[in-house]
Amino acid sequence: MKKLLLLVLVPFLLECSKKEESDVFIGAYRSLDKVIPYPYLFKYKGKKLSLYNHMGKIIGEHQIDSIKEKDALKIADKEFLVCRKRNERITMFDLSDTINFPRYKDESRSPIYKYLAVFKKTSFNKINMKIEGVRKHLESKVWKYNVEKSGNDNPNEDFVIEKVYSFKEDKVIELTNYYYKEEKIISEHQSMKFELFKIDNQLFLSLSKQTDNPLPILQITAISDSRISLKDYSVRDLKGKKIIFDSTSFNSGNFNAYVKKSNDFENCFEGYQGEYYHDDVTYKKGNEFLINFVNDGIPKVQENKKGYIIIHFNINCNKKIGDFGLIQMTREYKKTSFSNELVKHLVNKVASLKDWPNIEESTSNYKDVHAFLMFKVDNGKIVDLCP
């Protein structure tokens, strides 16, 4: 009897111990060098492949026994060539999109590898709360996120960066605060549309701007009264980046007041930005003007220090700058720190500059450019600048 019971229980226990896996893959990014968000998802279940857009709407379906490398998958007006298949990651090439997925002139050759789209398997986190309940929860509070450094961000060692979000109807406002030694140095904001949807009871938050500027789709993995856990797959790390929204004591009134005091900035195109040296994108009035400009009104701080203050930023297609990073070094290139007053003065002076070149005219492939200014500091004064 005991042996019979054991024979019955073992398969049952083995089945229970199996970890459930997701059938949903999320478009992480395309173009391996630019890492551009690719806002599509697909679900493969029961020999059926379903393709979804960034709003969770089905674009089309394809019947297939299994997904194999070199398969051509025709779904509605798209045709994907499966280039590489792994359990957690599938790379595809969209044969129907010759603009974003350029091919060799000799079409008999393989697609150009760097233009592939990467799909990653989502985490198996089922959310039972209904969409309308999630929406009300998002809109009922103002949320903050302490940014953790990732490969997609500008170089930064000394800013603590906080993002604050307010969701209303179909729009979300993102306020980014840059702190140095616990003092707010500068802030910027942007607005986006958002959409909530479910696929297989998995919950997703999709952000969007213009159709030609795709943004990542985030997976919501857990929800509590004061915290929302999300995952961003649009980074090179296979597992994605964890994002934690914590509720704040803000209300919409004081949040909007802070937004009005901040700079208006957004990248014109997401993914990696171009570099200033690609097409020699430099400030029009030259370094001598910049040195005189930042020294004007510089705080009189008794600081007997020599070194460098490096301010990183992006220049967008509207000649505005934002996405700041801060690095400080001694003359021997070792880590150091200067006074709050000096750092705040320099960052805000740089942020007020207007005479940047037109990026789309100056570069052939980018709408935004990453740049930096490296100020040489000598006892509280700026004595030189590069590049």
C-alpha cells in the first residue's frame, strides 16, 4: 500500500515542484549599438504565436509547431526571421521593415547582425488586480523611484538621481531631481502617455510619446499599497533592470508646483545618443566665452582645492540640455568632492546655455547627442575647460 501511495505521489510532487514559466516575450530593444526600445510583445502557447503592439492589442497570429532558428514568421504585415533562439531570449530580423532593419544590397547574404531586435522572456508574475483597480491605484498617489545606474545612462558618480511620477487619466508626468550631498541641484520634467494592459494575466505598463520615438514597455511584477515593483527589459542585461516605485507624501498640487520650477527636457529619440565627437558638436561661442560665463557670479567659497568638475548631459534636437551626470576628480584623477555652492552654480550655468548647434543638421544619424564639459578648478575659480 505504501509503495502504491509513493508511486502516485511522486509524479504529483514533481509536477508541483516545477517552476511555472512565462509564455510571453517582450521586445527589449533593436539595433545592438543604439539599444532602441522595441515596443512589441509576443506570446507562444499551444502552437500559436500571437503578436501584440505597445498597447496590448493583437496585431496578428501565426500557427507554428515550434520556433526554430531560420524560421520566417509571417504575422499580419510583418515577417520576422528568427536569427537566434535561446530559452530566455530570441533575436529576430523584421524582413518587412527595410528602414529600421536594413539589409545588405546582396539580399542572399544574412541580415546585418547589429540591426536585430531582441525579445526577452518575461518573469512569471501574475497580477490578479483588475486593470481599472491598478489605474486608480497609480492615480491615487505620487510615486518616486531612486535611479540605479545602468549601461543606458550618462556617466555619473556624484549625483543621486530621483524620479517622481504623477499619473492622471492617460498621461504621466516625470520629474527628475538631481541631488548632491543631499541638496537638490537641478530638476527637469517631461510628459508621456501611458497604457496598462494584461497578457496571460501578466501586467504591463507601456509609456509612449510620438510614434517615431518608441519607449520601453515595463512589466509590473508586484503591487502593494505603498510600493509597485516593475522590470525594464530595454537594457543589455539579460535579466532586465528592477524599478521600485514608492509612494510619497506629495499631492498633485505641490507636485505640479515643483514641475513648474523645473526645466522642460526630453530626449527626442530614446536609446543610446550620439557622441559629440562623431560630428564635432561643440558650443558655438567657444571655450573662452564659457570660462568667462561660468566665472561670472561664481560663489566666493574658501576652498583650497584643485581638480576637475565634469558635467555630462544630452543635447536634444531642440537645442535643450538635460540628463545630467556629475564626476569630480583631483589633478591626479582620483575621486574628490567640491562644495555644494560651486557644483550648483556650474550645473545651473551650463543648463542655462542656449547656443548649441542644431543636432539634426550637425549629425547624420542622431537626434540627440551626449556631451560633457570638463572644468579645471583652481581654488574656487575655473581656469580652463575641455573639450
